[in-house]
Amino acid sequence: MWYTIFSGLICGALLGFVMQRGRFCLTGGFRDMYIAKNNRIFYALLIAIAVQSIGVFTLIAGGWLSYDAGAFPWFGTVFGGYVFGIGIVMAGGCATGTWYRAGEGLLGSWIALFAYMLTSAAMRSAHMTDFNHQVKGLSTAHNSIAETLGISVWPLIALLLVVTLAVVAKELRKPKLKMAMLPPKRSGLAHLLFEKRWHPFITAILIGLIATLAWPLSEATGRHFGLGITSPSANIIQYLVMGDSKFLNWGVFLVLGIFLGSFIAAKASREFRLRAADARTSVRSFGGGILMGFGASIAGGCSIGNGLVMTAMMTWQGWVGLVFMILGVWTASWFLFVRPQRKARLQTASA
């Protein structure tokens, strides 16, 4: 039990620290792809996926891990991923982003997080058993892309690596915008960790390494998966309601560690402060949290479970889920940002 607590908290704290300092927000990144035509965070996600994919399949090849992708629940992945994408825009952050922003003191994220946890737990209750079985029944035999194609997974990893290196190299060749920077107040390691702006690509490499580390740490506790946010978040509510210690698994301490690591990073970088949301934002955050919990539950994962981990495992669930998650983000961005701005510009022009 002590190993479960310690390793889960440490892995989560590392992830929360890195994501907070690197401002690694997939919601904002997916939204920027559509609104600002800026793909930098998406390219960073590809880096994290590639690093983890190489690391985990190397462990599998060495006999340290085993993994079975199982069946591909296509309906839940498509519909759930799309709903989840809409929800994270309303909530102002994805599952992991909501956890680390709660650690920064953002009360709107607390509201979204509570709704997300509560809905995820409700989706795992006995009342939803028949519905979940029907959704999972809409699946195909092979989730692994390599098994479907009848090839080794390594050519797929090589293709991902080549594409990732190509888009990253193209991005790095773009002229850099010169920004006015205040004189550093700290020096040495303190400046690098808590003051200097972290490059998203460096952040992504670190996230990929942490995601790789999560597999053997989790495996040692009997949990055969890497990073995961939705099920552990639901397990917290289930434990609080039922009091059954079976819900206190490695994943629970992982998500609690994300909160802790973000809090430490925010305090050390002087970015922590309690920020209340207005009534409209609070209601939208709560609604977004509900959609996040529902969507991630039927999709079998969130932006981390599907968008980072299952993509790295070269599964249909991961890549198809990621596509529909992004489409959900773009849809919500149209209604919440693009459309209102266009309407305001038209009103201004006609005034």
C-alpha cells in the first residue's frame, strides 16, 4: 500500500509540476488550431506520444510489460470523444488541465472538476450498467492498428516519429516573435524551474518520459495501464461515498499528485492565487464538467487516457478518439468564441 501511495503521488506530482510550469493545455492547443491556426501544442502532443510509444514498446519488447489492446469500442470512442471535446471548452480545461488548474487556485476549475468526478462516478454505477454494455457492444474485434493491418507495431512508431520530427523541424524554423521580458528576479536553477518560460516541446518530452515511467510504476501495483485520469477521478467519489478501500488504487494517488505538483509549482513560481469565477462562468464550468465525465466514460478515456496513452499504444481508440475530441473542441469554439465575436463585429460595423 505504501508503494502505491508513494509511487502514484510522485508520478502525479511530476506530471502536475511539469504541466503547470509548461502551461501544457490541450484544450487551448486544440482551440488554437482552429481559431489562431497555431498547431504548436498539437505538435508538442505528438512529441509526447512518440516518446511514450518508443519507451513503452521497448519495455514490452524487453519483457518488462505486457499489453493487450482488446476490442475497439468505435461508437463510444466517436460519440464520447466528441462530447468530451465540447465539454473541455466549456469547462476551460481538459481532465488533466482541470486538475492542475485547480492546484493553481482557479475556483472555476474546482467546479468543473467536481462535476467531472461526480458524473464519471455516476457512469460507473449499477444504474448505468445496461447502457454501458450497449455502448461497449458496438465494437470491432481489433483495437490495435498493427493487428488490424497484420504488421509489427514498429513501422507505425517509425512513421509517427518521422511525421513528428518533420512538423517540429518546420515549426522551429519559423521566425521567433520578440517579446519584452522583465529582468530575471532569480538565478540558476530557481530561474530555470520557476521563472523562465518553458518551451512546449521540452515540456512535451518530459511529459512523454513521465507517461512512460507511469507504466512500470502502475504495473507493480497490479494496475495494467499508464496515465489515466477519468477512472481515478471517479474512484475518489466512489471511495468517499462507499468507503471501500478497493477504490484507493495507484491512479487515485496519481491524480492527487497532479494537484499537489501543480500547487507546489504555482506557489514556487508565485502564480498561485484564489480566483473566483462569475455566475455565468461557474454554470458553464459545471456543465462542461458533466459533459467531460460522460464523454470520457463512454469513450474509454480523456485527453490523456485516449489522446496521449492510447495513441502511443497505436490503437484505433486513441487516434480516432483524438480526432473526434478535436472536432468537439472546434465545434464548441465556434459557438462560444468565433460566432459571438463575428456577431459583435457586425453589430459594431452597423452601429
